Amino acid sequence: MEDLAMPKPVQIDDDLYARAATAASREGKHVETYINELLQVQLRDVERMQQIVRDLDEIAGDDAEEAWILRENSTPAKGSGS
């Protein structure tokens, strides 16, 4: 089974900014257009990963609760003479 890895944020360093500036210049756009796009993609990835983790927690919690109920129901009650 593969490990569930959290997405790593892209560091907007001088090199990446320079590449975005070059691309923006060639496309006739503002560098902020590309930087904002990177940030929006990262935010969506993080939000999606957080939703998956919440879903997993909910499923795991449901399974744990179900196991506890089954265990409680299968244990003879004290003082019942069993």
C-alpha cells in the first residue's frame, strides 16, 4: 500500500519567480498571474488532502465505534449469572 503523503508546498524562491517573470513577459501577462495560479493550485491541493484526512478519520471513527458496540454487546453483563 502506498503512503499517503501530504503535498509539499512549492517554494516561490528567486529562481521560480524569475521563471514566472520570463513566462509572463513572453505571454504578455503579469508575473502575479502565474504566482497566484501556483498559490491557488497549492491551496486546492491542501484543502483536498485535508478533506481526505477528515473522511479517513470519520471512517476510522465509525469503525472504532462499531467495534466498541460489538464488544460491549458480546460481553456478558455482570451479575447475570453467566
